Amino acid sequence: MHTSTELLLTRFLAEVGPVVPLVALWAHGSLARGDYQPGRSDLDLVAVVERPLTDAERGRLEALHQGLDLPLAGQLHCSYLPVARLADPGERHVTWAMAELFERPVTAVTRRELLTGALELYGEPPDALIPPVSDGELADFVRADLRDFWLVKVGGRRRWLREVWVDLGMVTVARATVTLRDGRLITKREALDVLAELGAPDVVVADIRARRYGTPPPVLSRFRRAKLARRFIRDAITRTARDNLGENTAMKTQ
């Protein structure tokens, strides 16, 4: 593991234990799946706690995250799941991400990632605490995410001038395609190869790859990148809609 990453995780584990009633701490995403890029990848963590956090504990938890002054601390994200509420994938859990404390669900994709290859940092393994995620549950979530979130977001234009939307949108479409096709979860590196197979604009794929892996960047304005990415994502989801999302879904892209 990268030295700065290991130092951050070691300190975080030492400091979070006295703040919340910690049962287990796991990493998922790039760090657990062998595609972690220090300084570029997020550190995606899930903590299991004995019970829902009190207001006082939430305050101390926020102060802990804000006080992490080590390199890469800005990339550390963590959701806190009470043991008694692990079964419901729709349950919203206290989460630190993007420099703020809020609540959001821990999705079927994240749960499947944890069950099939988590990096166990503390406590019991995920399969001792998290119920199994069926292939049907996983596919249902992916379809809903494409239909209810990404298909809606391509209706706007300004957000696609931002790198984060282009990168995440393009990669999500590739990963969703593979999951719906054969039930697998793939890394972001694998997703970039899948994008080429799906006919994504080469220049946009090269642009994403350059940001993530430090390869030579192409000459591409953010306006052209936004136009190409938005069009590809819209068309790719529309194609997927015909096979997986049900009738009339494509109408939402108009």
C-alpha cells in the first residue's frame, strides 16, 4: 500500500475508535480492487457501528474528519452503518464525503463490492454482517441509477463542463453495461477499455485516462469534451434502455 495512504488509514482507525462505537471498518472501491491511484482515487470506507450515532457523536465525528491534516485526507470518504440497519439498502446513513457530513444510502453496488473483495481494516468481515446481494437486486439498482439519475442529468448542459461529471458519467455507463450484461463489477481501468468497445469518443476516453493515470493528455477543449461526453452518455443509456430499462425510458432524454 502507498505509504501516505497507509499512514492516513492507520491514523484514522486510531482516532475514529474513541469517537464512535466501532464494530468493523472496511475499504471498497479502487483501494480494494487494485486500481488505486494515490492523490487521484478516493479512499472509500464503510464503518459498522453498534448503534445510531448521537448528535454529540456526529459533532465529534465531523471534527475528526475536518482535523485530519495528512496528505490524501481530502479523498477519505466514510459511511457509518448501525448493525441493526444493515439489511435495508435504502436506509440513509451518516456519511463524510466532499468535506461535509450528510446522510445517504450504501447502495447495492457498494454492498456487492464489500462482499466480493473488501479490504478489511478492523473487525469482522463483511459477509459476517451484511446480507447477500442477489444478481437481481444488483441489476435493479443499476437500472434505476441509469434511469432516475444519469438519464435525467444528461438533460442539462452546464454541469458537463466539469471534469468530475464527464469522468464519472462515462465510467458509470461502461460499468453499468458490464453489470447488466453479465453481473460483474469492474474497475475504472477496465471501464475505460469497455468505453472503447462501446464506441465512446477516443479523445474523451484519452482525456479521462490522462487525469487518472498520468498519460499524455489530448488536445480537447472543455466545451467539446462536454458535448461529446453528454451525447455519448445519452445515446448509450438510450440503447441500454431498449434492452434493460423498459418502454418509454428513452423519452426522458429528449
